[in-house]
Amino acid sequence: MKRIVSIILTCMLSAALCAAPACAEQDWRSAYLPLIDQANANRAGELNTEYFVYDIDGDGVPELLIPRGTCEADSMLRIYGMENGEAVLRAEVSFSHSVACGVRGMNALLVHAGHMGWECGTLYTLRSGVVYSEIAFSSTQEVMEYFEFTPLPGYDFADASGLTWSGNSDDGNLDVLRRAQAFYGPAAGGVSVVGQSTDTFSALIGTVQINAASGYVSMYPQRDENAGLLRHVYNGQYPCAGRVDDWYVVLCSGYLGYVRSSSEFSFTSDGAKTYSPSGVIGAVAVNTKDMINVRAGNNKDTDLVMSVCPDAMFLCLGVDPQTGWYQILLPTGQTGYVSPKLTHLSEG
């Protein structure tokens, strides 16, 4: 019965979208619906199976928030927004032992984390398509009771009714946030950019072997240990996409991030040939001012693989004869397709 209701809701939503004047490529509802369907199709083994809709920057177009991860240790929250009439992945932030909360009265998303007597509140803001993070408060010693924030309403991946969003709801979280900040005092760290880097990696150069006494090392979204933990990389061998100063770029369970060099791991270039592609015909560069989408197939109706930054450059493996889309090699070792309207191919 629930499945029938969900299908009916989805059909009604689609019909309403196409009947409205706003049924254009820029309509966020039409852009977000395939992402929710994709999350539902891949829900097996997921820790969280609910999504959230919330306008972080207050521009009237909400962001789509989709948790991903198989357990608390690798739980992440994907933040999608709109660019060039399409949904793009703005950032992926830690969501371990966390809830997503609105903060009525300020343009920010609050991720409230609490575990084993420790709690922390991180504010995420969105400016010109870039996500910034700031630690709002953090406990310095074990606490007996957490502050109670009102979480965002969640919608099951099979339920499209979350896209009927028309505005952020009243939540009372601003007062709770102020009490938490007064209780814990000023938080250290400052504001950091989330998921943005000037480094570009388009091929894997070898492998990194992790042998940490603790069983894992920390991975960050950029070369900054104050940028917020991306995930833990457990002992083992992982593909390496590059090295900048004393940081290595490591691929772990679909995530690409930075690990600082230490005596707890070693690098070898021996594995580079294992991941090196054949048939490279040139390089593809993004020539837009905004992020663009990389698709699983040769057109925009196929699944979203990831979004990439302006001026990024990738190895080109071929040109689709039907659509002219370029097949590129991503830093994760995956391949994907980009539109020739948003990129430029330099052969050779």
C-alpha cells in the first residue's frame, strides 16, 4: 500500500510540475527528483534512508540533502544545489552520529553531532555556490545531557512528497544554538571552505599502504586539518591520485581526500600501471564559471556521478559518436561523461 501511495505521489508531483509555468530545466523539483529516485534504488545497506529539503542560503531555492553511508563511521551528508538548470553536488560533509537542523533566523544549516558524552555543532553556509563550515560550539569534556535541537523533517527515499517544500519551517533552533554557545564558550577553528580545492588530479600515480597504530588515519576534504574530518581510512592499501607538499590524495570507498604524510604509511608507484587507462586521446577542460555535472552515460538524463569545479582538467578516453559527449577519467578511477558545450578537448 505504501508503495502505491508513493507512486501516486510521484505521478501527482510530476504532473503538477509539468502543468505549472515553472516546468523548465531550472525547476529544482524536476532536477532533484531523479537524485531521490537514484538514492532509493541504491538504498540497500544504507544507514540512513531519508532525505531533507532546506534552503541554506535563503535565496528561495532549497538545497537537497541526502545522507549516504553504511554505518556511523562512514556516514556523510551530500548537499546538492542548482547550477545552469541542473542539480550539482555542492559538498559532502561528515554526518556521523548526527542530525541535520535548520536555524530559523540565519542562513545556515546546523549539523548537530553527539556521541559518548561529546557533542559538537557545525554551521554550514552557502555563498556563490561554495559551502563554508564553522564550528559553532563543541564540548571540551564529557557531558551528561545534549542540547535538544529540532531536526529537519525527513522523507523516505521512496517518498517524493518532500519536494512540495515551499519554505523553511519555524524550528526554535536559534535560541538553542545561542544557549549552547554561551554554555561552551567560543569555538576554535574559524571558517573553512568545504570540498573545494585548486588541486586537479586526473590519473592515479600509485598506492598508499596504511599501517597506523590506532588502526586508521584521518582524511580531510582539503589540505587543512581544521577543514573538518572527511572520514577515517583504515589500515590497508589504497590507490593514490597525487601528492602536494606533505599531503597524499587517497581514494577510499569512493571518497577522494587528503591524508598527511607520516611514519604510519608508505607510498609506492608500483601500482600506478594497474590504474592507468589506455587509449587516452587528449585532455578535457571545464570552460564554465560554474560547477558542471559528470554523468554515467552520454547524455544529461543518465545518473549523476559527481560535480566538478570550473577550470578542472581530466584525461579524455574518447568521444561518443552519437552525442559528442566526452568520456573522461575521474580522480576516483571511475569514468564518466561531460557535455562538449561546457568543456573543451585538447587532443594529443
